[in-house]
Amino acid sequence: MLNALRHRFKSWLFRPKIEQGTVTLTQRRIFIIPTRQGFMLAFVLVLMLLGDINYNLSLGYVLTFLLTMMAVMSMLHAFRNLAHLEIRGGRAEPVFSGETARFIFHFNNRSKLSRYQLCLVKTGVSFWKDSGTPIQFDAPALQDTEVNFPLPATQRGWLQTGRLTLFTEFPLGLFYAWSYLHFDTRCLIYPKPMSDAALPFGSSPDGTGKRSVAGDEDFAGLRKYTAGDALPRIAWKAYAHERGLQVKHFSTPLGEELWLDFSDTQDRNEEQKLARMTRWVLDAEAQGLRYGLRMPDGELPSNNGIAHREECLRRIALFNLPQQLLP
């Protein structure tokens, strides 16, 4: 119940806003509160001040106000460690479900002062506690720093970073300064492929989805020499072993249409069907086949190559998801 109230208060106080482009941390975006050590120091300073007043200790006053000034300067340095940083979201390469998605963020420090002990973490539900392990980094002066922020990919579809917290306790750990970041960066998560799923039969007679024609790529064996064959292709080793005059024969694989059809999957549920389709796409591409994709919501003409593979995996990953999640 307490966590729910904190979450509602947090959502009301810091209303989420998805941002695009570059975000600059101005003073209106930076918040600061004392840490546990800061509160303990404040309590000790109050006790010291009461003792100084009670016993009229001149040197005690000097020490108390010196420590107080040190704490105030620590607060200013914690604020300055975040102030005027420019942040923008970068790319996020697609991954498979069960892997780790890595979001790239760029922190541009235009100041001549380096920023130390910056931490980036996913904002938690609790008001005082974030979720996950913070990523700590420094932002050197007059440089653009690239930060790799990992998030677990637990299911297919679009994975968004959600709201992130950028914080620091530099230099003395007495104050916690933070700012919220919520970019429109997202990562496409493909279904986790099955470990083993044989390809469906292709259109060629042997059902492999490809055939071979004469070419210059793969060695296909030896044949008898005929007039007009090129001399460099004569198998001189075979001739030396008294096997007669033979010529090396080469072939080139030629892809034929192989349709990966959703209706051909015999799995129990939709997620297993999509996992099988994902395996089919990866295997067909690895074998150099020309393949097309047939899904209940449309089909993709046969082709091959990295761009075709990614488009097939994209359609599989976004199949039957809410329309508003599509780009």
C-alpha cells in the first residue's frame, strides 16, 4: 500500500513526458536532497552548535561553520556535476527474446569541467529506490561520451527504456542530485528461435529449395577431359596417379523459391509457431536460399540477404501485437 502511494505521488510530482532529440539539464530539471550521510552530518552539526553555545567555544564555532560550509559547497558541486549536460538517445540494435538489449545514449559535456561518478538507472516504482544496477561513468570535459545501457529482453515486440534516472552523489556523498530522462528510444525484440526446426520442403524436386548449375564457386568433382577444356582445370594430380586425363568440375548454387508459411507450423500455440518461423528464416538465410514469408496478415515476396531477413524477422516479431506499437 505504501509503495502504491509513493508511486502515485511520484507520478503526480514528476509527470512522465516522452522526449525527442537532445535534452539539456537546466536547473528546473535537476532535483537534490541530502543522502543518509548528509542527514547524519546535519544532526552532528546541530549537536556541535548546541555544545558551542552551551560552553561558548570559539574554536568550536569555527569548526562547526567550517563543516557547514563544506556541506553547502558539496551540494553546489553535486548540482554542477549534472547542470547543462546535453543528452540524446541513440540507436538500439534488434535482439532475440531472452538476450540483453543495449541502448546507446550520448552525453555531451560542453563545459571545461569534467563530470564524475554519473550513474544511469531505470526508475523504479518505489519513491526512494530505483530498479536494476546503475551504470556508472564519467563525462570528460568538452567531449561526447557514449553510454551503453543494458535492459533484459523478456518478450517479443518493441522494448522501450521507460523513464530513467540520472543521478550523482559526487563529491562527498552528502547529497543526491538527480534528473529524469524519458526518450522515445526503443528496441525491436525478435522471438527466441527454436533450437531445432527443419525447413519446409521447397519447390525443387529434392525439396531443398535450391539447385546447382555450372559455375565457378564450389568444387563438384571430376569428369573426363573433352576437347576445348581449359588447361588450368585439368586435374594433374589425378593424371600423375594414372587415372587418365580428368577435369575439375565446379558448380554454383542457384536459389529457388522457398515459402515459409505460418499455416505449415504444427505447434500448439502462437508463440511456438513464431519461434519456429524465426528459426526457418535464420536457417534459410544461412543456407543462401531465396525464401518468402506468408503470415495471416500478409506475405513478403521471396528474396534473400540481410535486409530481407531483418524484414521477415520484424514482421514475425510484431505479428498480432497492438497496432499502436507499430512504427
